[in-house]
Amino acid sequence: MIELKEKISKEGRVIGSDILKVDSFVNHQIDVLLMDKIAEFFKPKFNDINKIVTIEASGIAVATSVSRVYNYVPVVFAKKTKSVLNINDVYTTKIFSFTKKTTFDCIIDKRFLKPTDKVLIVDDFLAEGNAAMGLVDLCKQAGAEVRGVAVVIEKGFQNGRKRLEAEGIKVVSAAIIKEFKNGHVILK
Ligand code: 5GP
């Protein structure tokens, strides 16, 4: 998606060997028009969706844009929590955070995920796939069908896509990073 690629090239900052900072349009300040255009990019790639599932916090903005192009289907975001209080009311999974290097219990209330749901999983980044795989796990626990995973930025040199596709899950990214070279982003 050309506008996103231009934005990454102009405003993305490489941190260390494997983190891209895009806080001027995704992770702190949000470019809503760009998120809406990314949602339009996803629209023809997935059909028959009645729910969007994401994870707090950075997935929520793009997820709401994606909801709009699917006739305002509900957006459910998995919550990160230190301790699960009432396990009977929630689906729960453990997700290792690539950026925070720590594992969170992540929950979705059972009222918001049902066996009749056809889910599009949406997130800001795909790296090793831990967040997406955790969301797939929550959907599986609910008996919901995962129709695919849509991400804003995929780091193609990491294993997320491989792991998801091995589970038979379709993955679409609005931009794929091939590599970081001398502090610069090389896009596919
Ligand atoms: P994964 O679980 O696929 O390893 O990593 C995806 C999650 O970690 C996303 O939810 C995203 O918030 C965060 N993440 C992974 N890599 C990056 C990155 O390079 N930049 C930013 N800003 N977040 C990232």
C-alpha cells in the first residue's frame, strides 16, 4: 500500500536491530485518514466477517477503521492483565510481548466471542506472531472461525507469517519490511 510505504520511509525510525518506531502515525499519534485507507486496502482481501478482534492498545485504532469498511461490525480487544480474577467468565491466553519482553495474560470476556463469530484479527505489527497466535487461541477457545489476519506493518524477516500460515490462516499486510540496513528500512 503505497501511502503507508511512503509514510514509513519518511517517518519510521529504526531502533536497534529489529524495532521500527512509527509513533507519529500508528503508536502514539494516529493518522486516522491513513488507517481508513489501510482498511480500504484490506476490504477486498477478506469477506464474510462479523467481528474484528485485536489486542490493546495499538491495534485498536486500525481495528476501528477496519470495522467501518465491514459495515461497523463490533471490535473486541484482548486485554492485558497481570492476574485473571474470574476465569469462568473469560477466555485467557498468555502472550509474550516482543517490544516489552514480558509475558501477559490476555483475556476476552466470553460474552464478546461466540461460536457463530467469523473473525478478522487485526494488529499494528506482525513480528514473531505471538500476539496474533494468542488471538487465534482465544478465538479457538470460543469456537469462533478465524477468517484471517490483517496487519498494518509486517516485519518479513521474522517468523509471524510462517507460523500463522502453518495453521492455515490467511495473512495480509499493508506493508512488508524486508530488512533493516544501516538504520534504514528496506521495504518489499
Ligand atoms: P509479535 O507478537 O508478532 O512478535 O509482535 C507483534 C506485537 O508486538 C504488536 O502487537 C506490536 O504492538 C508489537 N511490535 C512488534 N514489533 C514491533 C515494532 O517493530 N515496532 C512497534 N512499534 N511495535 C512492534
